[in-house]
Amino acid sequence: MLLLVLVWAGVQPWPAHAQSTPRDSLMLYEQRIGEQEKQLETLRREIRKLRRRDRELKNEEVGTLEQLKILDQEVGLTTDLLRELAAKQERLEAQLEGIVAEHARAQEILDERRDRLARTLRAMYVRGSANAAEVMLRTSSLQDALTRFKYLGLLARNNERLVLEIRQQEIYLAHTSAQLTENLSEVAATTSETQSERRRLEESRSVRKSTLERVRQQRGEHQKMITDLAASEQQLQSMIATLEHRRQEILASGDAIEFADLDFIHLRGRMPWPVRGEVENPFGRRTHPQHSTVTFNSGIDIAAREGALVQSVGGGRVEYVSWLDGYGRTVIVNHGSGYYTVYAHLSEILVVEKQHVAPGDVIARVGDTGSLDGPKLHFEVRQKAEALDPMLWLLQ
């Protein structure tokens, strides 16, 4: 049962080159399931917290920008939850296939044992059962009688063994039936939760759209957004400065650092694009055409379709995966030698902190979290917290 379920679920039971056992494989598999369930529960808890905060905001005198931030975060987390639910559904369906196959096999074995016992009993009935006296009378010698007694004993023990195997198989069949029922129930619950969360996601996106339109039209909210963005830019600078200070301390201590020098400087002028699209907001100062507000863009904004894959422009380690006001869902990659890249306004993040990435690795998907201008990727190149013009680095 274990081997079949692991295979159906897409887990290699025990590689030929390894010394692992089916028990090791089961423990690893159960550990993965436990981690997935823990992640699901964390997402559910965070979404409940955001929805509770959203209800509270409706009873308070707060600006639409704050409401938009809550909606942004809720949409992002719900998207993550749906992705995790899809992975769980796939796992459950794979398990279900394995259990169904094992259940069918167990039923075949049970039917075969019952059929064999029935044939044996019918044969004994047709021939008739003989007691010790009859055996002695029907045989011509004592040796013949002893031989017949021996075979009768073997037949009796064989029948006892068949009866025991039938009972064991019936118990096992009842167990697989219970597993089927439990698994089907979990599949149904996951399907129901997925459908419910999809409806909530569509509702949140609809509310977000109307809220976003209000923010665009209100000069006061737009000005507040600029103030928040400036504060977030300072926060980002401070964050990268802290990361760089930590890196310098490690270097000074003489300890080996995982990426002291990845030759990132040699990417200048030939760096691959993190996503394909038109640059709608270049690096530097920009005046808003409607509100005449002046902002400084510390990177570039690349217009791209929502959900487009975002790739790391170079090798390094993921240092930050979270929400940043004004930037939305953000990833920061440390490339060594004091160089960092920033990817923001993401809809989904597909890496975790401390994960190493190679050039071209997919790290996220394009979105519009924290953005007032629709789906786009905000991309920055920084050297020791100083913002550099990405256009001088990207391959033209």
C-alpha cells in the first residue's frame, strides 16, 4: 500500500543509489504534507486577519489608500492560498488513485482466496469426509493409512490458513474503504474551499478596482501615496544598507561567504531583462500629468501582462520576500559585491528567503500590488543601497 500510494503521489519511494527505506520515504512524504498543511493554515490565518481588519476599516474614518492596501494584500494572499489548495488537490487526487488501485487489488485477492476455499470445501463434500476408522478400513496397509492421514492434516491446515487469510484480507479491505471515504471527504472539502476562495478573490478584485479608481481621482490620496512611497523608499534603502553591513561583517570576520563575488559588475550593459515589456516609467524624476506631483523613480516600471513570469537577472540569494508599502509584494536578491536587485508589484512570489537562485530562474509573477497603474514590474538595481539606472545595465 505504502509503495503504491507514494508512486501515485509523485514521490520517488527509495532511489536505487540511496540507503533509504519505505519507512524513510513515508516519513519524508508525511513531513512534506505537514509543511504544506502548515503553510495553508498560515495563509488562512493571515487572510482572516486581513478580512477582520477590512471590516474594522469600514467603521473607521480612514482614507481609501489604506483600504486599497488591505485589498491588495488580501488579493495576494488569496492567490497564494489558491495555489496551495491546487497543490493539495493534486496530491489528494494522486493519493486517491493509489488507494482505489490498492482497494481493487485487495478485493481481487479476497475473491481469489474465497474461491479457492469454496472449491476445496466442494471437493471435500463430493468425496465425503472420512473418520479414522473409515480410513483404516479403506487402506490395504498401515503405511498407506499414515500417508492418507498426513494429507488430510495438510488439507485441514491449508483450509485454516485460507480462512485466516480471508479474515485478514476482509479487515484490510475495510481499512482501504475507510481511507477511500476519508480521502473523498477531504477532496470534496478542498474543492469547496477552492470554489469559495475563488469567489472571494473575484469580489476582492472588483472592490479593489473601484477603490483604485477613487484613489486615482483624489488628489489628497494621491499625495498621501507619494508620501508613503517616499517613506517606503527610505525603508528599502535602510533594509539594503543593513543587508550590506551584515555582508561586510561576514567578510571582515574571515568566514566564507556564500557569494562574495559573483561578477555582477560584468552584467552592466548586457543584463537580461527580468520580464519582456515596454518601459512606461523610466529612472529618475517624473511629474504626474493629472496632479502635477513630482516623484523620483528609483528604478524602472516595465508594463507586462498580469501573471507573466519574472526571472532573476543574475545569480544570488533571496534576501527579502514580503509586502512593502508603495511597492506591493516585493523580492530582493543579493548578488554579492554590494549589488542587489529589487522586483516589485508582484502578484505571486515563487521563492523563499535564503533561497539561492541562478540567472534566469523564475522568482515571481507580474501583478499590480501597490500599483496605481495596472500590471507592471517595478525593477531596481542597487549598489550598497544606492539606486542605479537599470537601463544602463539591461541589454538593449
